[in-house]
Amino acid sequence: MALPDAFEGERNVVLVAFLRRHQPLVDSWVPWLEDEARRDPGLRFYELPTIARRWAPLRPFIDGGMASAIGDPAVLQRTVTVYGDLGRVTGPLGITDRSTIALFLVEPPGWVRWSGSAGFDPGVASGLARALATSRGVKGGRRPRPGRAAAPRSPR
């Protein structure tokens, strides 16, 4: 799958995680994002765990373990695991800190309307909510720099 083209929403919130210990930070956003998605039929959100290329030989084991741990088909559907050169994700998106998660509001054809980082925080959520409200029907924004990552969808 080629990202961001594969995102299905009119507005897509993308949570990028770099370490296994980031999952609670991602999970902290889920209730808020589910509420927003119920109110906004054009909103989708995705979890993008990123795994360095050196782990690619273990991909079947990693994907199987993730799928087994997740279990919920809705969560599996919104999880897109990126294997490979993490610079192909961090570079175009301007991510300089991998110690926490990064969040992006992405609109077709790949405009980054808003970005933030860290686990759920009311102030960050307020900024994202404002961006979601103003993005409806507004074109433009910033496009990631060249070198967009292509990532297979997994685990399924």
C-alpha cells in the first residue's frame, strides 16, 4: 500500500509509533478519536507502528503476534505496520523525535493539515479538534517532502 494515498477518509488522523512501549500512548487517543469519528463520518484514524528494516526477517512472527494481541477486527483494519527505512517516514513528515508518538491530520491527496506528538493531552486534543473543524472543505496545507513511504498493510 502506498501512503498517504491509501488513507480512506476525507480527514485522516495518523498515529505513528516507533517503540513497543508507545502502544499505551497510541491507545490513550483511541476513545477520543472514536468519539470524533462517530460525529464526523469523513474521519478515519490509523495506527502506524514503524519497525526498522533489520526486523523484516521476523515479520511473520511480529505480524502474527500483533494480530493475536490485537484481536479486534476494527483495530486490525486501522493498523498499518511500516517495515523498512524509518527515515522514509520521519523525513517526509519532519519527525525529529522518536521518543514519543507523532500525530498527523492528513487530507487527500496527502496534505498534512496539523501535527502533534505525545499521548492524549486535552490541550493537544483541542488543537486537533480545531484543525478537524477548520479542515472540512478547506484545501491546501503542507504536503510531506518527497520520498513518501510505501508500506504493506499488516497485520491482517
